[in-house]
Amino acid sequence: MSWPGTVNRSRAETICPPNADDRHLLTRVASGDMDAFERLYRVYQLRLTRFLTALLKRPELIEEVLDDTMMVVWQSARDFRGSSKPSTWIFAIAYRKARKALARWPHPLEDPQLEDQANTDPGPDEELSHQQLRSALVKAMDQLSIDHRAVVDLTYFHDMGYREIAEILECPVDTVKTRMFHARRRLRHVMSGRLVDWI
């Protein structure tokens, strides 16, 4: 995809400091500030890539959906009213784009590198046991539907609460709770031993 202000991938790998003011950046993006957009892109690039990897299971679609998501952010920043967190608004866009992509390309292709992409370590000092748990959970999530994968991914890997997840998925909080219940039941069936206690 080619659109104005495409961010250089090497630059996008650098994440901005966590205290970056997303609301302020969105306000600047709404006024056409490309520097603010590039900063916002760097803040969300890795987080969205991990989220989309969990949902899509299609390496060739992840970058396309990421670009589509950020294109909407660029074009619609002025529509953001601040009734939710910027991250909730952006993740909701990514979720809708992922569902549309899967509707167009419903059958995933096997890719031996996909698990490695999904298991990118968040920090060099992460304990081995946590890496093993995360790897096992990501693999087990393959058995879930996209809706159930989204709930599990946002809960365990993005530290979001049910209310925020409900906003992203555009469904009632009770629906999120129900999806998590069924997802956890399925994951407990697929996973074994001490790993089950983590779910």
C-alpha cells in the first residue's frame, strides 16, 4: 500500500517513551502534523503487530492490516472525541480491519516463522519460565476463534480490562466475560500440567 507519510520500517521499530501523550499526538495528527503521526506510529507499531499476529495467523496480511489501521488513524484523527482512551480507539480500528481481512482471506497458510514472530520477547531480563508460558499460550490460542483470541490477547498481553476490551470489540462487557470463560475453558483443555494454572 502506498499512502502519504508512510513510516520507514526501521524507524518504526523504535518505541516512543511510555509517557508519550497519545491524546496530544492525535490532536496534532488531526491538524495534519506528519511528525506527530510518525511518533504515534512508533508508539503503536509493535503493540499492533503483536495483536494482529495473534488474530490473523497470516504473516502476509499483518503489515497490510497494520497500514490500513494507521491510514484510518491518519484520515480520521479529527473524529476522535476522547470518550475512550486513544489506545482503545486505535485497537478497535485494528480489530475491525483484521476481521475484514479474514473475511477476504479466510484460510490461513502455515508459516514456520509465525510462532517466532508471535513470541518476540518484551525484554532481555524476562525469565525463561515466563517465556515458556507465553509460548505455550500463543500456540494454544490457535485453537480459538478470532473473537476469543482477541479477548485472550488483549487481557494477557496488553493488560486491558473487560470494559476497555468491550469498547474495542464493540460488544457488551458481559459478552467479553462470556467469551473469556469459553476461551479459558478451551485453553485449559488444550494446555497441560502446571501451565493450566496460569490461565
